[in-house]
Amino acid sequence: MFKSYGKAISNYANFKGSESRKSFWCYILQFAGLSIAAGTVDDLSGTGIIVSTGFTLFMLLPHMAIVARRLHDSGLSGWWQILSLIPIAGGILVLILCLRRHRMDSPYHLEGDRYMSTLSGDYGSVANGPAH
């Protein structure tokens, strides 16, 4: 489970390619847990919001990159995450867009992406989708 968080950190500026739903949601759960932990450290130490703000700023670029790759996997441009700038509703809408299923015909898939080998039969047939 922590592998997806490490992958997000190591691909912190990779806005190309795609990200599976499983990997994306594992990352989101870990991000939420670490955000809560950072907020708890702030509360217990009396530092205000220094730790949680630092964590958020540190994770801003990797978070944007993994959301863009997830949107690519569902056939959308990564620019759709700009909707999250709309207070409350925008973030919810982007999360809903990230729930979309994988699209084989997405123009954003790169050679070597996990699902590219689906075309050759490594992960299942195109008609049945990738095997999990």
C-alpha cells in the first residue's frame, strides 16, 4: 500500500502517462492519513499550522501530478483538476472524475504504460478490459 505513495513521491513532476484507480486511491488514503497526522502534530505541539502547511506545500506538486495521471487514465486532460479551485464543489467534482473507469482509447497513454500491454494481451483482451 505504501508503494503507491512512494511512487507518487518519486514521480513528483511526471504529468504524463496514466495512474490506475487502485494506485490513486491508495495514495489518497495515505495522503489523508498523513494530513491528519500533520494537523495532530500542529495541535499537540502548539505550532499553529506550520507542520500541516509545510506538508501540504511539500506534497502539492506530487499530488497534482498523480491527479493528472489518474484523469489521463480515464480519458480526460489533467487540466480538469483546475476545477478544484472552485471552493468545495470543485474538489468533489474532481474526485468524481477520478472515479471514472479506465479508457483503452485514451489519447494520454504513453508507450510502456501499464495498460498499453493490454493491446498485446498481457493484461486481458481489449473487450474484457485489463485483468486485476
